[in-house]
Amino acid sequence: MPAQMTLTQQFAAEYAKGAVPGMLKAIRTIKRANNGILMGALAASYLHQGHYLVSLGAGLFAWIVPAVFDLAMVSMLTISQTAGMAQDAQKAALKVLVLVVSISAAVNFAAPGPIGLRVIFALVVGLVAGVEWVAAKIRPDFAAIEAREIEADIRPARRLDPEVARRRAAKAAVTRRANQAAKAAEDVARSRSAKSARARATKDVLEQAELEGFFAAQPYQPGYPEVTQQVRVRQ
């Protein structure tokens, strides 16, 4: 039988029932708002650039060119922010996006008018990119939701009996101490082995030096060079 739920757990459970529908509704609302902002910003930028290019005598192309740049901006943003898209495609889309945004912002800023108005229209292009970038990242943080659920302890059916929990904690403590003792013993053994190896190496070097000194001190006799050569080969 699950343990009796506290008032806090009951409140958390009731709150969790409405949390998922609420989050889904918020995500849908935010996406609709972002789409509205995106369309409004694109329309403002498009009309502003179109009127400016008409004043320069671009004719029909004054309305085609801004539309091409705005659509390219949306396309590159979609590619770069879509999960699962190939990495090289995302990198290429980001490079093209920087180029398209820079050109569109430059055209908006170059249009005649007060400096403040020109800055605002240039920033509108950045708003288009920013809104689409944020929209692509809207998703629930499942790790945070799981952590909050555990913190509130709204799953009483998974709670362990206190006695069972104590036994498991004691067993885990014994295992940790055993592992620590084994690791300490292994470290000691490794240290002793290293010291023993160094001692043997030192002894071999001393013996070798002693032999070389002995043969070096002897007068030359036939056969000594061969023996000395054998001693050197042992090094």
C-alpha cells in the first residue's frame, strides 16, 4: 500500500495534472505570437525596402528582390534550427543567413529618412532572425520537470518502506567502505611494488658498475677485452 500523501504532495499532484495541458497551450500561444511577429516584421521590412528601391528606379524588381531576401532568411533559419538536420547543411545555412541579414539590414538602413527611423527598420531584420531562432527552441525541459517531480515527491507509490530503505543504505555504506579499503590496499601494494622495482634496478646498476670497475683496474691480459665486451652488452 502506498504511504499516505501529505497536503503538499496532494497539491503537487493536482498541480501536475494541469501542468502538461498548460505547457502545451503556452507553447501553442507563443508559436502563434512568434508567427505574427515574424509576419509583421517581414512585411515592414519588405515594404520599406520596396519603396526605397522604387525611388531608385528599380521598377518591378523593387518588390521582387526584397521578397527573395526575406524568403531566403526564413528558409536559412528553418534549416539551421531544425533538429536532426545535417550539420554541414546547418553550417552552410548559418553562413548564408548572416549574408542575407546583413544585406537586408543595410538596405533598410540606407533608405532615406531620420537616423532613428533607419535604425529601427534595420533592427526589424534582426528581429525576424531572432524571433525565428527563439521559436525553434521552444520545447519543454523534461529534465527540469522530472527533477521538480522528484523534489515534490508526487509519486508516493514508488517510496520505499523505511526499514527497507535503512537496510539498503546500510548495505551501500558497507559496500562503499569495502571498496575504499580495497582501493587503499591496492594503492599500498602498487607503491610497495614500485619501491621494490626501484631497489632491484639500483642494485643491478651498482653491481654492473662494480664489475666494470674491477675489470678496468686489472692489467691487460688476453681474453679480458672479450669479457669486458660481454659486461657492456649486459647494460
